[in-house]
Amino acid sequence: MDLKYSIAGFAVGAIVGLTGVGGGSLMTPLLVLLFGIHPSVAVGTDLLYASITKAGGTIAHNIRGTVDWRITAKLAAGSLPAAALTLFVLAKWFPGGIGGAANVISVALGIALLLTAVALIFRKKIQSWSLSHHGGERDPRLTAVLTVITGAVLGVLVSISSVGAGALGVTALFFLYPRLPAVRIVGSDIAHAVPLTLVAGIGHWLLGSVDWMLLGSLLIGSLPGIWLGSHVSAKVPERFLRPALACMLVLVGTKLIAR
């Protein structure tokens, strides 16, 4: 185990506990930019890291009855096939397999971070716009189709960059289901993230882009970090946290795209 990775895991876990933003938005760029980890290994390792940490959140939400499994199933119907297809394309179409797609992964990660920043800043406005224009009365069949399509888009993004299952997924669900309580949207999104990140993570493992020692080091630090951040979050104003985090994601995303 490497202490520096555990410290990084603790810091990211604390921020996740404070803001609720998925660890991929922070952990993957940290591994790539600060520690020089190969982008494909950073993404693959972070995907399994996310599946383990979010499994606990899913259990907690399910016990409280705040998971809408119908929405989760529709998202998964789009995301899981899309994730498998994306990894197949990355492995077959790039010289050297997924390891040869470093530039594509870095750019995709940067774009995903910029989209996450937008989602953080405009989430409430997007929800309000959807509520005022559709009033929660959108055709259920159209909503179901759009949910599956949303899942497919998330499947591609998450498989390439490990980013998207958190802030982007929640923002999309706020748009599609504006009358659904926020806690059920968050619970459904976390529940969907578990099979998505697990399937994508296993795919990366089979392609040789998972570092198990790195994964263990991150988990040792992040689990207590998430616990601490969750307990402190009630004392820190969200109106300061989210804009600051969004600015950081814009800077990091821009740096990744320009590499």
C-alpha cells in the first residue's frame, strides 16, 4: 500500500462526502495529473473504486426506500450495453489496445469534467425549466425512451472517463423527472452507478488497465474520508462549495484537453 494514494483517497472521499459529487470527477484527474498514472489505468481503477464505494450508498438508500428501481433499470438498459460496446471499440480500434487510447481518454475526461461543472452550476435551473415547460406531464413512453438514451450516453462517458454517473446522471434525471423528490433521484442514480461502474471496471480489468494495489490504497483513505465529509457537510454552506468545485473542474478539464 502506498501512503500518498491513501492520503489522496482520503481528500477525495472527504470532498465527495461534503458535496455529493462522484469521486471520478476528482480521483481520475488527480491520478493522471498529479501522480502520472496512465489514463487508462486511472480510469479502470477508479471505476472499480466507484462501484465499491457506491454499493454502500445504494444499500443505505434502498433501506430508506429512496431508490426508484424502474428508473434504475431503464438507465441500465442503455448504459450497460453502451459500456461494453465502448470498451470493445477502444480495445480493437486503437494500436496497443486500450493503453493506446490515452489521448482519447484524456480529452474525453476533460470534456466530461466541463460538463460536470455545468451540471453543478445549472442543476436547479435545469430542473425548474423542465418543471415549468412540462409540468411533470411528459408522455411516459417518451420519458422511458429518453431515460434509456440517457443511460447509453452515461455508459459511453463513464467507460471512457469514469466521469458522468454522478452529477451528470442526477442532472439528467432532474430534467426527465422534475416532480420526483431529490432524494429518490439521487438514490436511483447511485443505484444505477453500481452496475455501470462494475461492468465498465471489469471490462478494464480484462483489458489489463486496473491496478489492484492502487485500488486498495485509495479505499483505505477514501472510506473514512467519505464518513468524515458526510458528517461535516451540514455545517458547510453548499452555495460556496459547489461553485468552487465547479471552477476547479473547469480548470482541470481544460488542462486535460490541452495536454
